[in-house]
Amino acid sequence: MKNYRLALIGFGNVNQGLAEILRDQKDFLAEAYGVSFTIVGVSALSKGSIYQPDGFRASELLEAVQRDGNLERVAAAQRGWDALALITNSNAEIVVEASYTDLQTGQPAISHVRRALESGKHVVTANKGPVALCYAELAELARQNSRLFGVEGTVMSGTPAILLGREVLKSARLRKVEGILNGTTNYILTNMELGVSYEDALAEAQKQGYAEADPTGDVEGFDAAGKAVILSQLLFDRAIGMVEVERTGISRLTLEDIQQAKQAGERWKLIASLEEKDGKLRARVSPIRLPLSHPLAGVSGATNAITYETQALGRVTLIGPGAGRQQTGFAMLTDLLSIHNAQSMR
Ligand code: HSE
């Protein structure tokens, strides 16, 4: 049985989701993969920072947060380390980075990822900032240090959009991808069609843990644009900037617009697309009125979908959760298992 020690940066929805999975799937992971994961440290701005070299039980961390809203009453060998101190000084082999996403600066997550890779630790993250803004640099740093940089959770949460696209469909010669890549806006649009107001639908998406800390990122299309940038890099090997994505959000769509589309047998969806044409890659995010017969028109709620257009297979569509606590926590598990598989083959 191989055990890996984890340092968690951030303890919000995503890392709590991962902790729940590790708590609930411990026996399954041991039996099916011969692996276990021990959380040795957590550093979170609002919940505190604790470190215990021989590890915590995932359940005690979750219970503390549920009971107290923080980690202050969890017994620990060391308290108060900031994220960089935990990354540098802990005995963790893998850093799970889930601090908040900032698509303008990528910080503080970029510094966390850099420090982790420089100190010989693998990194898994669902944080879109570092991946959208400096994937090439961080992937190179990982290579130089013979460590892995797992980013599956940055697009479509635990639905394996990157894995499928990168490991399989890229070789089928991808020409275009198009999809619904933001759960919050799809949830809002679905509910507005049912007559719920924009404000109430957004509030519920926040409550369900789908929305970004600042939901402007969702409704103005920045989140989907960030995901387009990530897919451009990972599936098409093109490094583009956020400003190169033509972007329109959904904030100007009214209940009336949505009802009008419904009466005409159509539905508004926020569509992100990347298309290679004449040697150029065009990246776009915008609301599009789709006929109900379109495959993406039936994708509702926080569910996401992506259609890959390939030379060898034609169209392949993947539909699944795009946001959510355990759904994104599961993406972290996917990356953790990829690290385990890579280690086992050495
Ligand atoms: N805020 C994002 C969404 C979370 O709604 O899709 C997942 O990246």
C-alpha cells in the first residue's frame, strides 16, 4: 500500500469536497488502487492553518469546520503557517492548491504552485488562474523537477474534459471544441426559463457552491474565457491570453429575452468555442440562441458539455457536472491517482 501525504491550500468547497471523498472512499481506494492519502496540513485564509506530520483524519477536519467554521480547535503540532510556509516546510509530497481563482493576476496561486514545484512537490489544482495565465512556465518547472502538475479540475470539474481531449482526442486531430463550460450561468439560464429571477437564480448558484467568490467572473464570461484559454493551451498547444478571447457574458439577458426564445422553440446558452482556421485559433465566449434540436440546448442546470470536432472521429460530445463541491473534489482525486499511476510505473 502506497501512502501519499497531502498539504491542502484553501479549505473551501473544493478541498472540503476532496476531504469528504478521502473520508468516504478510503477502503475503496485501498482495495482498488492500493493507495491512501493522508492530509498532513491545511492552510486557509479564513479557517486557519494547521500541520501535523503524521496526518489528520479527514473526518476531524470536516467536523471542525462544520462545528466551528474554522480549524482552530483541531489538535496540531504546528499552527499559523501561511501557505508558502506550509508548502516549503511540511513533509507533504503533493500540494493540493484550491485557493480562490484570480484570472487577472493568477495570485496567490501562481506563487503557491511555483514554490511547491521548486521544493520537489507534485501539484494538483482546480485553480484556473495559474493554468490560464502561466501554464507553460509551470509545466516546464514541473518537468525540470520531475514532478506532475495536475489541472483536470480547471475545466468541467470532475468530468474528464482535459483527460479525454488531451490524452485521446488530440491524436484524432482536433479542429474545434465548443461547449457549455460555466455551471453558474447555465444554472441561471435554466432557472430563468422556469420563471426565476436572475438575482434569485444567482443567489441559489452561490449557495450550491457553483459560483466564483466574485460571481462577476461567471456572469460576464471571464470564467468560461479562462477555460477556453486553458483548453487552447492543453488541447491545441496554443498559448493565448485572456484578451484574445472575444467575450460577452449573460448579464444583459432579460427574463423577456429568455421567454421570447422559449416561445420560438429556442434556448439561450453561454457557448465557449475554439476553432482552428487558416492556421489561426479563434476563441469566443458568447450567449447564443440555439434551436431545441441542438445537442447543447438540452444541457441544463450546472451541467456542462463539450463537443470535440475531430478529423478521425467526427464529433464526440462529453456531458457532465461542471461545478460543485464533490464534483471538483473528484477532479483532484483523478489527478492524485494519475500521480500514483505515474509513480507506480517508475
Ligand atoms: N464558477 C465555475 C462555474 C466553477 O460555475 O462553472 C467551476 O469552474
